[in-house]
Amino acid sequence: MENPVQPYDYLVIGSGIAGLVFALKASARGRVAILTKKHRAESNTNYAQGGIAAVTSKEDSFEMHVSDTLQAGAGLCKEPVVRRIVEEGPALIRELIDLGMRFSEREIPLSYGRKELDLGREGGHSKRRILHAKDVTGREIEQALLAATAQRPNIQIFENHCTIDLITTQKLGEDGPNRCVGVYALNVPAARVDTFTAPCVVLATGGCGKVYLYTTNPDIASGDGVAMAYRAGASVANMEFIQFHPTCLFHPRAKSFLISEAVRGEGAVLRTIDGAEFMDRHHPLKSLAPRDIVARAIDGEMKRSGSDHVFLDITHKPARFTMDRFPNIYKTCLEYGIDITKEMIPVVPAAHYQCGGVVTQVDGQTEIPGLYAIGEVACTGLHGANRLASNSLLEALVCAHLAARHTAEHSAPPVDARRIPAWQQGQAHNPDELVVVSHNWDEIRRLMWDYVGIVRTNKRLQRAKKRIVNLQEEIQEYYWDFLVTRDQLELRNLATVAELIIHCAQSRPESRGLHYNLDYLEADEAWAQKDTVIRKSTPSPLLQGR
């Protein structure tokens, strides 16, 4: 099978805000290839409704933003990282605006038509600091960045390319320190495996929401970057901290539709199935409490009542305000027969954001020279045990900028493409039982939802561990016996990420932030500032041989 080698100066895996910002900045210094699994606009960024948190108001300050982030992170944030990202934010927001991004504005009272940024407020924020474009902020950012990349001849985007594995000097059997020199990628339209090389490889693959049965993430969010980096020998940390968004639309025909936290920021109230408010029993901020608290409270109310959802109520706000502020949410809910200006919205929690990931510096450097990770795939220390709302787009923006600057200041040795072997299919043949893939995919997502979800116990985690080990044996055998497909690659990565989440959850004997274990109801001070770190060179028994 033909296996062309394509050399570049920079390889970017993923086409969300992190990958595109890095590519735009790096393209001034060399040729950039962006590999994306489906269409270039299909990313977690594209589905981000709420906005991007940054200090742009006179009533706000860096200190307040830092304090809110540390408070949400429950003792695990790295304060220097938090401070750096918060302080770098405003200048990079201005760069986004210069690229064509238009955030929502409002008229300044008594100012004769002058306008200012319309700042929203979300859970855990002490001030209004969320820049947004109505309720489709991510989509607008994605479109602005894609339009900018289209003007850069040094950037080439490869759609429908699924990265299989990172190529490292260690895997090539070379002596000396391990270094990343490229990737193997499944070219789906051509049904072949291509080889891409570069002295700088950037993972911007997003998170792993599809490892759970219910998620707000698009189908592409299968944890590919974390799984590939782990297999290559990079450290992975804090994967037990999976953020469940409290309010995903509950409707039999709705798939993964998020009801933005900004709706609660504008006064929406959570109610039980009987219409009673309940968040006042759980937190002083009521419906604007941090996401982990809100998600657990909703989960508890559903268990107590036996209902399959709760309600989010914004009917007390003027209809025109709701329709103007949340046009996409209003329109989508109306398509499902729900007029949110008159009716309460049925909602349930769903897996939303991966706070852990590949261990990196704030500039995206991993332990493996030549390999960077930015955005949701990375664990920089910003989010700690619980991400503050709308800090994710901020982190992606800032860390992409810092990574691009680091690569500009530290040149890497060139890659000799001639020494990279072609992808070996061996005796693999076309899969004849695709039902195996779909069955295993479904089993992983259900066991993760049931045993490693919003509320955990030691017994549930142990059950999950036993099941994932058995599933891994089947998946590994299937992977090596058959020609690679996109579904097969995603299943392999989901299984690896599920193992990592289970391992990290079993390694933390306390409840902290998003990790809530009924066998350890309180946070343990001994675990403050302590990360759960795992790498393949020193694996746990659970991960042995993967």
C-alpha cells in the first residue's frame, strides 16, 4: 500500500481554537499542516456557547479572576500558571478582534449611542467578564480563525485524517533521548495510512467526552491526543476530574445539545420536577454555584425523586430579552417543541470537559522534545480539580500563543524523512464483524457512566477496572488483526482514556472538586496540590502492557 511521507515544519493535530491560533502564528516561520478528523470546523470550540473569560472591565481585575479560578480549582490549581494565563488574556482578545472576531456589544447608558462589550456572568465568577457572541461564541471564533487561515498560503488543512500514533525516535529504535518526529494518519477518503513528519508536533485534539454515555461534546471528542501521548511515553495527570455540565437539554430527539451556563448567569433558576427551587439548599450562589456542585445537586434531586431530569426556568425574564440574548438556544428548543420564554427547559447533567490531560508547561511543552499539547488535551495546572466556566477558550488562546512563541525561540533539529518507515499493516485484513466495535464502544460508555460518573464509590471503580481490562484484551486483538478504520481507532483511544480515568480516580482517596467518592466524603489536606500522574514507562498493574 502506498505510504507517502509528507514533511512539514509544524504538524498540528486538531482544528479548534488552540490548533488554529498556533497555526496562524507559526505560519510566519514555516509550513504548517493541520490534520483534522472530519470537517475543519468540527471541533469542541465550534460548540462552545457561553464565551471566553477575560478581564476587560474597569469593575474587574486580574486578582479577582485569579481568585475565582483558584476557588473553583479546589486547591489543585498552579497559581503561577493561573496568573500567567489570566494576565495574557486581554491582549490576545484584542488580537482575535483584529482577526475579525465580533463579540456582542451593548449601548452605554446616557452615552449617545456609544457601545461597549456586553459581558456575561457564569457560575463561580464574581464579576461579569464573559465575552460572547450571543450564544454561539465558539462558532463565531472558529469561523473567524478559519477565514484567517485561508489567507495563509503556508497553512494546509487535511480534513478526514485520523491520527493513528505519534512517531518517536524511541519507537524507531534510535539511541539518545526520545523525541517526537511525526505522525501516522489514516487518510479516510483514500483508505490508506499517510506519514507526516515535522520537528514540532502539536496536539490540539480537545477532550474525551465520548467516553461517557451522555455528553455535550461532538462525536470527535474521543480522547485521541491523551491516548496517543500516553502510548508515546508522555505523562498524563488528573484524569479523574471530568466536568459534567449541569444542563444538557433532555429530549428524546436532542443529541448533546448544551444549555449554556450563561442562561443561569442571566437569572435562570433550577427547579425540581415539581417546580420547586432547590439550589439554595446546596450553595450560597444557588443556581450560579460552581459546576461540580450544581451537577451533583441535580444528580441527587433526580435520584431522590426518581425523575429523569430537572427544569431550568427563565420564563420570568422578558421574552424579547431571552430571544435576543440566546437566539440559538431559543431556536433549537423551539424545534423540539419547547418555547423557553413560556416553558421550563428539561435538563440533565452530561460529560462536558476534561480538566486533566497530557502534562505540559504553560507554553505547551511536554516531557517529549518536539511534542506540544495545548487546549483541553493538556493539563497545565490552570483548572485544578474543577474548571471555572469559560476559562477553557482562554487557556486554549493563551497557551497556543505561548507555544508558538516557544517554538520560534527554540529551533528543533530537522527530521530526515528517509529514516521514517512506512506504516506496516502486517497480515491485517478488512474487518468482518463491525458489530464488535459498536458493542465495545457502547459497553465502555455505559460502564463509565454507571461506575465512574458524577458520584463514585470504591466498589464501582473496582467493577469498572475489571470490565475495562477485559474489554482492552478484545480491542487490542481486534486492532492488530484488521485494517484500521476511524471507528476502530476511536474505540482504541476511548478504551485507553477510560483506563486512565479509572486509574486516576482509584489513586485519589478523597473527594475534591469534580471527583466525588462516597467512601471519602471530605477533601484530604494531604492531597492538596497533589496531582495523580501516570506514564507508560512506570505503569500501574491496570495499565500494564498497553
